[in-house]
Amino acid sequence: MIDENIKINFDIPKTLQFAIEEAEKIYAKEGELGSYMNWAKTIDNLCKLYYTEGVFTKRQWDLIVRKYQE
């Protein structure tokens, strides 16, 4: 599920931006079924990587994952 009430107001890396755009396209077409869940998992994994690299804070990671729930 995508929570439209959550706003991302910080810069995100291009790879994550691509994953988010793909998740939003698939969600608009198919809802939670199909490949949306795969994209949501990819978003979570990318956020985990960016957190461990110091690109994101834990709060930023949590915010993105709450918006793009599996």
C-alpha cells in the first residue's frame, strides 16, 4: 500500500527514485497485487543500504518504508 498522506521532503538517490516511480506506476495499474510488493521490498532494501552508508537517517528510512508498505 502507498500512503499518500506521507510526504518525502528530502533528497533521495536516483536509484531509489527510479524504484519509487516504478512502484507507483505498478500500484496505479495493479494495486497491491503483482509486482508492487517486489518494488516495495526493493525500496526497503535500498533504504537499508543508504542508512548503513550514512546517506539516510533511521527516521528517513522509516518514513519511506511507511509510505511504500509491503
